[in-house]
Amino acid sequence: MSRGETHMSDGATLERAARREAPAADLPPTLRRNAALVPTDTSAGRALAAVIAILTFLAALCAGGAEIVASSAAQWQGSVAQEVTIQIRPGPGRDTEADVAKAAALAAATPGIAATRPFTKAESERLLEPWLGSGLDLGDLPVPRLITVRLSGTPDLGALRQRLAEALPGVASLDDHALWLSRLSTMANTVVGVGVAVVGLVLLATGLAVTFATRGAMAGNREVVEVLHFVGADADFIAREFQRRFFRLGLRGGAIGAVAALAVIGAGGALARLWRAGPAGDEIEALFGGFAIGWRGYASVVLIGVIASVVTAVVSRLTVRRFLD
Amino acid sequence: MDARTDRGTGSSLLGGMDEPVVRFENVGMRYGVGQEVLSDISFTIAPHSFQFLTGPSGAGKTTLLRLILLSVRPSRGLVSVFGEEVSGISSDALTSLRRRMGVVFQDFRLLDHLTTYENVALPLRVQGRAETSYRAEVVELLRWVGLGERMHVLPPLLSGGEKQRAAIARALIARPELLLADEPTGNVDPQLGRRLLRLFVELNRLGTSVLIATHDFALMDLVDARRFVLGNNRLRIEG
């Protein structure tokens, strides 16, 4: 080109750019300026979000189920532990009514006991109805009599048991439900332990799925990674970009999974309430404790969604760093 | 054009104390177990200098540029860039060296999911700068290379010439100390080719060392600059 053709603006442009004094740019408002450097909306990304959603859903259901069992068990234990039972066995030649009154008096005299309620002979016989049927004359049968004792503190049950044994030897016995309580607590702890283990396994599976997905994304975006290197991006910057993308995917999957789990638990609760109106309702309620997971259950479902997203982000970052190093 | 004076006196202005921007000593390069594609290459690129790299297709121009870019390592010999010997260089040091270079690839290497504006702004963005801090610079450069109306377009919708200009703008935006360009005028009409060349010369006048790989003799004749000629795996320096 000829010297006469020189445009004076060329140098001026570069010099102005050098001094960062360029005039304020009037960019169109619709111009996209900071799109994600790693393409986000790919089919692989959607598949990963779906996998995370499903895993989160399963983990959240598991946690919700464990929470229902744990809180029901705690309710049962609370109500059962507030009560002990005295059993009076009828014997030949004994005045059972007198024995019952004596045992009830002994119990009532013990500090830490709120109330005693002896079951009458008719009530005791009614307790047998489910097994023997109604309309039978049980007058001749030696039906044991029960006294339920409601506790208000922590009475010395050992002393009461001893006093009963001394006053009514071989007739009165005290049942503090300890065996039943310990079994219940073992069962509840087992269910909670299994729930926690399943949640752990599901998070592990999420981590592995993300590892594979990240490797796939790195391979699929090799060109992008290379260009980023050439324009001066360091490994940390690139890892952050991938992490941001995968955190977003994880958040989406985790949110969908957690919301679905909450919906299922909510629907379960509604169904349980519906059934409770029917004859079987009491048993269902006794078994499931009302099918409610409480704020702790809701919090753990949400927490699982958040943890799944964080696991996704951290695992993708580590994978990228290892890939780049 | 006044590149000759720049080339000849650029380094001497500072009393010849400047280290060369690039120094090759007896560099050989082979891929895998094949024959050497480059043998015994020795040259230096002085600060503020302007040179062409030419030779027939397949002579190793792109490999030589990749050696300077540190995207491949030499099989033997010594390569130093900005005074730093590159064998066993840490990845942090590599990143900081690359931030001092701008590169125009023959195949542009624009990111297809980013707009022209985002592509050109990329070198500034990866340095962690806020978008508002570089917006004006990017827009001005885009306007200068004639892409002012195309800044919101994705690369697949750009013509070959537009892609090339976007790639050049991306290489220039961070005001590199060394500009490497692989056939930067290959896809544009001669008039735009001259305009782009003038941009490189202008950049060189402002202190950037420029190495342009081309086999367009008409283009090289426009600037009186040193020529590195590759042939038979060896390098000859003319001018």
C-alpha cells in the first residue's frame, strides 16, 4: 500500500485504547456480554441434571422415610415410657379385687407416680374380646387384671417392684416395658442408619456420575479449553467455569428431585389423612405417627438437594483440575 | 511503510539491552517417532521488531508458531520466550507468558457459542476483569475492524473475512507484547488484507513484536521487514 493511503485514525485508535480513554460505548441493550464460557444447555447436561434429580429424589424419600420412623418411634417411646403396668394374676382362694386395690394403693403411695387406674373385671374381659370374641361369659376364667400407672417423674420402680413382690408374692408383677422399648429403639435406629447409608450411597453415585459427565464435557469442549488456554486462562479459571456450569446443573437437578420428594411426602400425608377417616385409620396413624416429617424432615430433604449440588460442583472442579494437570 | 526503521532500530532505541522476545537455539521438532519437521532452527525475535514467516505449505510454519506459543515442546534445542527457558516451565508461568502474546490462528478458533463481542473480549475476561472495564475498548476495536454491526452475531453466522477480523481483534485486544498470526489475511480481499496489515504495522509501531506467517508475497512486499523462510525443515533469514 502507498504511504499516502495511511489512515491517521489507525494509530489514534490503538493509542486511545492503550490509554483506556475510549469514548463510552453505546452497546445495544440486547447484546449478550457474559455468556457461560462452557456451553450449558446441551443434551448431556440435561441428562446429568435428570440423573441428579432422580438420585436426589430417591435420597430425599429415604431421608423422609427414616425421619417418619424416627419421629414415630420417639413418640411411641415417649408415651410408652410414661406408663408402667402392674399385672395381678388371680389365684384360687384369693380376693382379686382386694389384691388389685392393695397393689394400686402401694403404687399410689410411691413418690413420682401421677395416677393409677385399675381396670375393672369387665374392662379386663373386654380387652380379650378381639381374641375370644364377644358375648362369652368369662366369669369362670381366671382373667388377669391390669393397673396402668402413669408416671410424673422418675420414680424408683425397683423399690415398687420389690414392695409389690413382698406384699403380693406370686400375684403382682410390674412391667416397665423396658424390653419392648429397647427393641423399638433398636428397630428405629436400624431404619435411620439404613436411611443415612442409602443417602450416603446416593451422594456417592451422584459424585461418580458427575465425574463421568465432567470428563465427557472436557472431551467435548476440548476446543474451548484449548482456546481458553491460548488467550491466557489458567487452569483455575477454567476449572471455575466448569464448576459454575455443573453447580447450576446440580442445583437444577437437586431442586427438581427435592421438590418431587416433598410432593410425594405431602401426597402421602394427605392420603394418610384421608384413610384416617375410615376404620383402618387409627392403625395407620398408630403405625406411621401421622405420616408427617416435621420441619427437621423438610430441612433434611432440602439439605440433600443442596448437598447434591455442592457435590456436583466440587467433584467437577476436582475432575477438571486433574484433567488439566 | 516504516516498519524497516522499527525493525532495525526498535531494540537499539533502548541501547540493545532488551532481551529478545523469542530465542531459538538449534531447535529440532518431530512428532512422535517420525522425521524431524524442523531441524536446527536458530533465530531471535527482538523487542519491537516486525517479521514475516514464509515457506511452502507443509514447511512447518504452523509448527514453528506452536513452538513459540508453547503448545508443543521442542524435541531438542532451546526455546526461550520473554527471557524464560520453556522446558519444565510451571503452568502458572506458562499462563503469564501467554497473556503477553496474541495469536491469530489460521482456522480462527472462535468459540461458536459466544458472540463476536464476547469472543473478542475473551482475553480480558479470562484475566478476571469486569465487563464494564473493557467494554469501550472492545467496541472501539470491533468498530475499527469493521465488525461494529456484527458484535452480537455468533461466529457460525459470520463470513470468512469477518471471522478473520474477529480473530485478529481478539489477538490485539489485550495489547500483547508479541503478536503471532498464521495466515491472517488468507480469507479477505486484498484491500482488507492491506488494511489488516496496516493494523499490525501500527501495533508494531506502538511496541509489539510481530511475526506473521504467510505465503502471500504481494502482502510481504508491502512491508520492508525481515523474512524467515522455511524450506527443507530449515530456516533461512532474509533481509
